[in-house]
Amino acid sequence: MEPVSASASPLVLLLAWSVVLLVAHVLLQGMLATRELGTEWNAGPRDDNKQPESQLAGRAARASSNFRETYPAFIALTAGLLLTGETSGLGLTGAIVWFIGRIVYYPLYLAGIPYIRSLVWTGSMVGLGLMFLVLAF
């Protein structure tokens, strides 16, 4: 199959919006930590390894870390789908499921909602699995 034009695939749009989601994680985590630890900490080298102690700042940091654990897989699978021209069907469905799952996961984590949050995370992993299946089989 021929590689698909970047402008011809909704996968490219999902990939672009996934960067916005990454930036949202980084900004919120940073804002909450700075609110607690101050601007001198934020502007400094952070050599003391001081961490925010508030519940919300901790959740934001863990949610961001969790996002960054699966994000490289999403990027790689999306690139593979684009390179192989598999830009619709099950692969696109998997990408959408991952993306929506990651959007829903974030406020659930920040709110401290158990079980549903884990179910949503599992759904996002299913999305990655669907993308993988298209590439592997």
C-alpha cells in the first residue's frame, strides 16, 4: 500500500490533538506544583527534589506520568498505520478509543474516582490493541 497523505487522514488530526493533550498534562501538573511550591522552585534547578504534597498535585503528576507511559505506543502505532495506509476501519477506531479514553481518564484521576478510572484506562489500552492488530495481522 502507498503511504497516505498527511492531510487525508483523521489519524493525523488525532495525533495533533494528542500533543494538545500532552501539553495539558504538563501545564496542569506544573501549575499545581508551582501553586504549592512557589515560582522560585519552578524557575530554579529543582536540585532538592522537593515534590508537592497536596493530593491534587500528586494526582496530576501521576496522571501525567500514566499518560506518558502509553503515549509513545500511540505515536508509534499511529505512524505505522499512516505508513501502511491503514487509515480507516479498526485502526482508526482504536486510535479514537485511545484518545477519548485518555481524555476521560484525566478528570477521573484528578477527582480520585476508582474503578471507573481503571475501566477507562483499560478501554484506552484496548484502543492501542486494536491499532496493533491492524498492523500485526
